[in-house]
Amino acid sequence: MAIMSEAKLERRARARNATRTAILDAARRVAVREGARNLSLRAAAAEAGFAPAGLYGYFENKDELLLALAADDLSALARAIRAAAQSGETSSPLAAAAAAALDILQNTETIAAAASALSRRGPVSEPERHFNGRLIAALNALSDATGRPAASRAAQVDVVLLAAALTGLAVLARCGRLGTLGFATEEAIGRLERRFSATL
């Protein structure tokens, strides 16, 4: 039996990663067009130019595909929070980070849709662990934007509450209800900044 050369293994890994990326890009186009909750393996396969069975080598089911998209969006969210907090373009890093987070959360529904793909019982799957890791990275970026490390349990809970508040604001803004209620995102961000800067 011949042993595969390291170069050949590397080429295979690159090809597999490129195919996985193409599938995720196609799935994202479907999610944008039809809504992340309506994403299906069949639609993603058709968009990518694959037979539906071809996707099973990369994603076991719709939940895994959705979690992979959401994990990528969480990475983008963490990067945006860090970049905004470091830019110094607004009065505070937290306000800049919150504005960047709201922008992404308003324009991306995969993170919210992924909630239905997370298991509530039983063992956590590898895609869920990946999603959880990216979620922790986004929470750490948000914590860093406050200027105070979340070293204590209470400070960590405050960061989760801040993230939940931003997520809720994004939902209200996305469906037009924040404006209908007579609030602007800038006003809400200002209140969050005052409230959480004092507690973290």
C-alpha cells in the first residue's frame, strides 16, 4: 500500500477547503435571498452546482450548514467589534463596538436562525463547539471594548447582558420597530454605554 505524500495530502486538504468554502458561499447566497431559516441543503447544493448528496461529505444536515454560516458571521462580528473599538472614531470604544455590532446583527440573520440548530440535550456536536468558540470570541471582543476585563463572574454576566441587549436592539431595528417606538439606535447605544461602562 503506497503512503500518500505530504504534498498530495496538502493538495487534497486545500481542495476540500475550497469546496467547503464554495458550499458556504452558495448557502449564504441562498440564505440572503430566501432567509436563513428557509435554508436547505438541496437549495445550497443547487446554488453551488452540486448534487444534494455531494454536500453530505461536508455537512450532515441543514443544522450543521446553518451553524457553519453563523460561526463565520460571529467571526466577522468579533473582527468588526475589535476594529471599531480600536479605530477611535467615536467618543468611546464601547460605543463604536456597539454600533459595529448592531450593523452586523441587523443585516445578518444566520446568528439568530442558528438558535434552532443548537441542541438542548445530549452531546454537543463539533459544529456546535465551533459555533460556541466563535461566540466566546465575540463576547471577549465586546468585553475588551468596555476597557475592563471580564475577570469576575459578575463582569462576564454583564458582557452577556450587553450582548443580549445589542441583539435585541438589532432585532427591533431590523423589523423597523425601534423607529416605530420612537427610538434611534444612537440613543440606545448611548444608554448602553453609560449603563455598562459603569458596571463592567
